[in-house]
Amino acid sequence: MGMLGRVFMGGLGWAFAGPIGGLIGWWLGGQLSQEHAGGGFSAGTQTIKSSTSTRSGDFAIAVLVLMAKVLKADGRVVKSEIEYVKQYFLRNFDTNDAQEMMGLLKNLLEQDYYIYEVATQINRHMQMAEKLQLLHVLFGISAADGEVHAAELESLEEIAQHLKISTGDFNAIKAQFVKDTSQAYQILETEAQATDDEIKKAYRRMAARFHPDKVSHLGPEFQKMAEEKFKAINQAYQEIRTQRGI
């Protein structure tokens, strides 16, 4: 194993404890040397301390742990799915980070674990804005092959339930990736029967909830993905405004 990539060097805190820490122990053992003083881990000149707040490394590992469960949702993982995920990482991260993330993901695919145990740890440490961004990234990876398959969608629904994400928030994110005639309204968590004033209020509420600044601490790569969701909210609002002549 080489040095930790930038995404993970951004910080590992709570992810190396609990059930997630148990899943990635082999990886941590290969990447990090435990220090005798301070109770931290060292990667080169970087010391990684335990933390209750979510850092970019914690978020990246949470994505990979949950993504492995989504990929195995239909009981098998085909080579084409792995290739789509690899290309997704290469589009959003530099080459070294993408390769490191794929290495961890492939090992996680060989392990069995309960999603509720992982979700319990995530719920203890992630704020709702972070969990919503986590679900958004999972949807993005699932849709990397051009479609979110039924088994993947079912798995994503289960993950959202365990992460205590509301049905409305889930559908708002889902609507960006699973197209239907009510997509714009679902993205704004409202209905076609809503009044113009209700549409405007829904837009302001969603724009505040999903503003990229709320996850800026997760690093530029994940913030870029948050900006995609924010852009979708604005596009949905503009589409409805055009339809209604608001």
C-alpha cells in the first residue's frame, strides 16, 4: 500500500472506530502505522487523531462501505458495474485517489456486514446535511451506468431508512436520477397541485437545506457533487416557473 491519497489525508476520525473500523482494519494496517504516543495514527508526516466530527476521510469511507452494499444488492457484482464505479471515481477524483478508493471498495465487496450497524455509527457522527450528501453520492454512483436498477433502488431505500432520512428527502434526491413526469416537483419536495407561493417557499427551503457550503468541510470533490444537487434544485425551480409563467 502507498501513502494515503488526498481524500483520506483530509482526515480520518471516527471511521477507524466501531463497525466501520473493523471493516477497514486491513486497509488501515497497510496504510498507517500506529503511534505509541497520543493514541493517533500516522501516515507519513500526517498524524490522524480520533474525532467525533465528520472529516473528508470519514465521509469517503462511509460512501465506500455503503456503496459495497448497494452493488451487492442483487446478489452479484458484475465486472461492468465495477468499471462504471471506477470511471465515476476517475471523473470526480484524481487518479491516485480513485485507485485507492477502488482498492478499498473491492475488499469491502468480499466482506459481509449488517447495514444497520454501519448506519448506527454514521448516525452518531454525521449531521443531516452530511447524510443527505452521502445519499446523493450513492445515487450518483448507482446511476453511473445510466440507470438505477430496481435492486439498487431498494437497497438505497433501506440505507435511507437506517440513516433516518425522510421519505420526502429521499424522493427529492431520487428524482434527480430516476426520471418521471413529476421530477421537478419531487426535487423541490412539493406537488403539482401546490400554489405558486408554496412552490417559492419549497424552493427556498430546499436551497437552504442543500446549499454546498454546508458540506464544504468534506473537501472539494464532495462539495462539487453537492453543487450538482444544488444546481438540480435551481433547474427544477426554473422549469416549474417556466411552465407556470411565474
